[in-house]
Amino acid sequence: MDLIHLLPDSVANQIAAGEVIQRPASVIKELVENSVDAGAKTIHVIVVDAGRTSIQVIDDGKGMSETDARLSFERHATSKISQADDLFALHTMGFRGEALASIAAVAQVELQTRRQEDEIGTKVSIAGSKVTRQEPVSCPVGCNFKVDNLFFNVPARRKFLKTNATELNNILTAFERIVLVYPDIHFTLHNNGVEMLNLRAGSVRQRIADVFGKQYNQDLVPVEVHTAMCTVSGFVGKPEAARKKTGCDYFFVNGRFMKHPYFHKAVMKAYDRLVPEGMAIPYFLYIEVEPGEIDVNIHPTKTEIKFENEQAIWQILSAAVRDGIGKYCEVPSIDFDTQGQPDIPLFDNNNNTFQDSFAAPKVNYNPDYNPFKQSSGGSSGNVPNQWESLYQGLEQGSFREEPVQQPSFFDDDNVVAPQSATEILSEKSPAHYQYKGKYLMTAVKSGLMIIDQHRASIRILYDRYLSQHDGHVISTQKMLFPETVTFSPSEGVTMQQLLPELTAYGFDLSDLGGNTYAVNGIPAGLEGVNPQNLLHDMLSSTGAADSLEAIHAALALRLAQSAAIPYGQILSNDEIESIINDLFSCSNVNYTPDGKAILCILPQGDIEHLLG
């Protein structure tokens, strides 16, 4: 009995759909890319229930004939390539001919289309890869795709769709990746009858500002380099635009969005010593290369691209970004050349007249003055004689081995005069020590404990914020002058979800419409923190959270990181004592909430070994 047999087309299409169509955002990506390839100048996207119920894409492109409309839903039917060599000379977005077939395999699809030269259009209805109806119809030039009940015949796939808010975020992410490449096309996006985006045709910079907010007009600097190998253009963030996290890092190659960690490092390399380690910079970079030097057919979603000259482009990219930053950061020179300039006389206030010059002021000082030298009447001032001996020893290059008598130290209202440096350490110095404004050291039974002061502070504040949130006792610090913050559409969706939680954590926010909010107050203890950057970071930090507890944890961590004691801050002994005590009352003294070590112990045996 033969074991191998060919799969039916309907099954093969469903398997292909599993690779190409993972969620409603995948459908929108494929349909909008087809509209772009059709030469559309206006593209409308309309979704219901974040695409779960319905997706509609309407364009004014060139449309299709009656035969092409039906054939377009066949697997591997494409107008983009006709032979294998065409794969290496691609100038279009879609090309494999799997998108419409994959969509039709897992949804109910209706297409209305008409070409300019045709008086009447055609309507095709398909469900589960089967054409149910085709008939003439009166419709505008272009294409109108309507996709209903996605995964209606694959219930297991439909069950794994996320919440409407998550799926809408995915749609916006996919939509943003396309609209940033084609600023000359007018795009709109509606969800459940609400307009989320209305992007008029314009420049790249204007499109970035329309999508992500007007503040990007001030945060970005242009980049443009032309070489024989490639062209790099676009915008990168100023160093002060750095944030803890950012989703605004975009590479586009020949008009196609691309993920490329290697090139990302090239961009960040240009910011060495300009931004703190771990900070992210927004960038929107467009790379143009010969199509034959890249391979876009290595991933089903075509977001990964292989380059023939990867290392050379890395160097060009890094140099281009560095050049753009350098032009922005360039310090203007001061011109001291006064030759040929008119002489401006100085005014004499005493005589109410102008005079040619003033004499330079004279400074009187005693070059023989020595603050450690004993005067004829005894000790000079209140400086003890022992300091004179120490000063003389330093001058002569010699030191005394016996303890030096120290001057008096004031302790509250009492004057104490210890007899030696050893006595000062034993009587006045703590059990704790701060090293280079970064580490706290304290003796323990087994050796020397070293604590990272910033990470310890994060752990303390994190536990405190969670506890205060549960007890509804987080207080708000009102701002003297409220500030406004604008979010991208995808951030705006997240913001609507998180608004009650942010309020519980001490934020006072007013919705001004258009994804813009007024910041009237922030959690107490965050004075001096930029509220716009903080809110953007908090929204991005909750991106992977899939439960209310995870959202609480993400918000508390981001607040703790913002309010934590920074590296370099000098602490008093009482402050060090307080940090150590608070740390050891936390739920976990060893690690921060994001898994970084807080402390370590240098064993006594290791110390003795180091000292021989």
C-alpha cells in the first residue's frame, strides 16, 4: 500500500496560511502591500473588533480584470515574477502569490474590483478556498477586499487570538511599518467606526510626526549618505531623546521593513559615550541597495533580509549616523579676530566721559604666607602644632610612624579630641563604607558584603510601590505647570487600558483627545523625572504583560527604576544604614525584579589570601 499522497489544495492552503497569516495584522499587511504595489494613492483600512469580525481594505489602484480577480486567489498566482531570476530583482512588496490564497483558505472573502478601462467591475466571493460566486458589479476603480470571520474554519487558530486590545496593537504596528515607507500615500485606519489614523500625503519627517507625535520634530536629526554600494537616509534621535526602552527603531530596505540586530548595533555604536549604557535611541533609517545584492525570501513574513555586503554596509551605516549626530552636536567656534573692527571706547562712570582704556586691576598678596607656619606669638591661629610637623614631613619627603595628634572634631554640642587616627576610626567611623558612589560595603560574619546601591534601591522601591498600590496609599505630587504628552496610535490603545492603573500609581492624567494627555501630577518621589519619557517607558514596559499582576509588576518596576538612587550619589552613614535595613526587609534581597544581582560576599578566606 502506497503511503505518500498529494494533499488537497484546501489543506495545502491552510498549511500555507499557518505561515503567512498568523493574526488579523497579517491580513492587513498583505492586503495593504498589494494596494501599494497596485499604485494606489489612497488606502482605507476598516476593521471591526480588531479584525476578529471583519477587515476591509479599499484602494484606488489600477484594479484587476474579471479573469485576474478570480486567478489571484489561486496559490502561487502572481504578477510579480515569472522565473527564478526575478526573485533577485524585486521592486515590489508581495511576490510569492501565497497571500490571497492563504487568506481565502481561512476566512470568508469578498472582492470588488475594476480597472480604469473597464465600464463595469467584477465581484468574487470565496470561503474556505472555494469560489462561491462571481458576478459583474458597479464599483469604483481599484480594489475593495472584505475579509469576514477570520479562522472560521480553523477554531483552534481562532482560539489562540489575543484580546482585542492586543490584536489592535499588532494591527497598528504592522500599519505603521508600511505608512512610514510611503509618505506620498494617504492612509486612514478605522476600528469599530472610530478613526484612529488619518495620514495625509507629505514628507517622511511629517509622516513620522503624524504617527508618533509632534515631539519627534524636535527629537530627530537627518541622516543622508550616498555611496556606490548603498544609500542611507532618514532620521536618528538626538542623544537627549534616549529612553530606557523604545519601539521606534525602524530599518527599511528598498521600501521594506526589516529586523536586523547586526545593523542595530551599528547605529548604537555611533552613540558611544553620548548616551548611558542600556538606553535606546529612536531611529528611522532607509537603505537603498541593488535588489540583486539582497535576499528577501528567507522568512515567510519577509521581515528578515540577507545582505551580500553586510560588513561594508555596517561601516557605512555607522559612519552615516555618526555624521548626522556630529552635525547636530557641532560646537560653533568663537571668532576672536578683531582686525578691521571698529573700536568701541569704554565709559567712565566717574567723569561721565568715554575713555580709551582702563588700567588692569592689581591684586595684593603675600607670597611668603604659610598657614602652617607658627607665628612668634605661638601657634598660627587655631591650627595645632602637629599639623605643622606633618606639613614639614610632606615637604621633606619623610613621615612619622607614630600617630599624629588630630585637631578637635565637633560632635553635636560636645567637643572630642581623640588621640590618634586609630581612635578616630574606632570611635567615629561607621561599620559601613561607600565605594566610588556605586557600592556599599559592610562587614558580615563570613567576610565583606558588597551591595549595588542603585539595584538595592530599585528592589526597595519596587516592593514599596506594590505594597502601596495594594493598600491604595500612593500619593500624587501635583505639577506646578501641567505638561502634555502625545502617544502613537498603538501606545494610545495601551494607554486607554492602563489609565486606571496609572491613576492608582499616583498619576493625574487628563485625556485631551488625539492620543494626547495632560500630566497634572506624578507619583510623589519622582520630582525631577521627565514625565513624558517616563510614561512612554512605562507603556513600552507593559507590552509583554498578559495579566493584571504582570502589568502591576511592570509599572512598579519602571517607577522604581526612575526613582531609585542613582550611581554616583554620595550617601551619609545614616542613609547607607537605612538602605541596608530596608533591603533586608524586602521579599528578595539577592536580585532586582528583572533578575540582576544586588549583592555579593567576598569571603574572609579570599581576603586573607589576597593579602598573603
